[in-house]
Amino acid sequence: MNLRLRDVRVQLAGRDVVRGVTCALPAAGWLGVLGPNGAGKSTLLRAIIGLIPHRGQVLMDGRDAIGIRRRELARHIAMVVQKPTVPEGTTVVEYVGLGRTPHISYFGSMGRRDREVVAEVLDSLGLASVAARPMHTLSGGEVQRVFVARALAQEPSLLVLDEPTTSLDVGRQQEVLELIETLRRDRGVTVVSALHDLSLAGQFADRLLLLHEGNQVAEGVPGSVLTERTVHEFFGASVRLVHVDGSGHLVVPVRRHLPVEQVEGS
């Protein structure tokens, strides 16, 4: 799915939260949305998939998303939010199976193809062994993987993720993002994700969009957005940028030198 944003603006409670975001992403591309806390990342993601009203245009394969029926959108777009609601007593396989809902007719039930998709996703994310367990018995990392699994079970053309690596250790972070990368490469899935970790964003995303207080302050390939000056200005961090062939751009925090008087008084 080709995605294009034209002057997207969001106002909540009378306050401008997102102001004039414009960018384009080809089919099978990956856009990483960056910014400090409160920059408007989650709000922009919700506007893209139509969960909140917006001004401007969100074009999907050239069609304005406002004119696309909700059920059709649900067949092609999946989102992983930071804190999804989980029905009490739901097992892992039941929750992941909810991702098949848009593909099932009204009053219908899951068929063989639906069950195969769910089983494949559970296996690929290392969740097959906990498939029968209730969601509330899982660790935080396992729960996060189940949230991603439900979205993948939907077989979307556009996958929108709000901090998908939250609560995951470094190994699981790599597993989840590499699985998403495989889907993007093999199935042509377009990805938009808000990412807290700048190094992960620099390694996996094709393009980056940097927000600050709702404003678009940078957009482009990772090397043009992730600069030492930009990270210092908008994140208040001292870093060095390292390019690793075959992997991407790494953002390495560098310890600031303490003032002389602070060292002497310690």
C-alpha cells in the first residue's frame, strides 16, 4: 500500500497536537516516527488509521482514507497500540484469532485458512507453547509479542505500530522487528511505527519522520534525520552516530564531561 500524508493536522480539546505533517511512503516501505515524549507520535498514528478526526489528507493507494468504508480499511490495516484492551479470561490463541475478524463474514466463524494463519504467526513469534494460556498469566514481554501477533494475523497491507518493542529485552526486540522486516520484504507490507529507540529506527526504517511539539522538524532517509546536532537539539542528548554496513545507523549515547567544580566537590 502506498501511503501519502498531506498537511495532516489534529486538534484535541482545542489544542493543536499535530501540525501540518506531509510525507510519502511507497508500498513495502517503512516509516519510523520519532520524537520526544509528547511530540504527537501516537496521535499521528491514530489519525492515519482514522481513529481520531484530522484535517488534511491521508491517501492510501491514491484514495482518501475518509472515503473508504471501515470494514474495507480493517481488512488492509492493522495497528498495535501501546495498551490494548484484553477481554478478561481470553487465551493467547483466542486473542490472536481476533485478528482474523475482518476476514470472516458476519455471524461466521474461523475456517481452516484462519486457523492456519494464527498457528503460523504464533510459531513465528515463539508463542506456540503459551497458546492455551490466559493472557493475564503472561510476562510483559510475552504480552507485547501477542499484541504484535494479533496484528500480523490480520495479514494487513499497512501495519501501524505504536512502540512495538516496549517491555521487550534486546533479543526479543530484534526478533519482532526482524519478523516485521521479513513481512515487509516477502509480502509487501507497508509499515509505519513510532519508535523510542533511535538506533532501532536507524536500522530498520527506510525513512524517518521527526516530530517536536506536534511539528514536523525533519523527514527523510535515516542518515539525514539522525544527526548528532538533531538528536542534541530535540532530545537533549549527547551522542555519536555510527554507520554499520548492512545494518544501518546506530545512535550511541556519549557521557557528558562533568564540570570541574562538580568533580572536585564529589
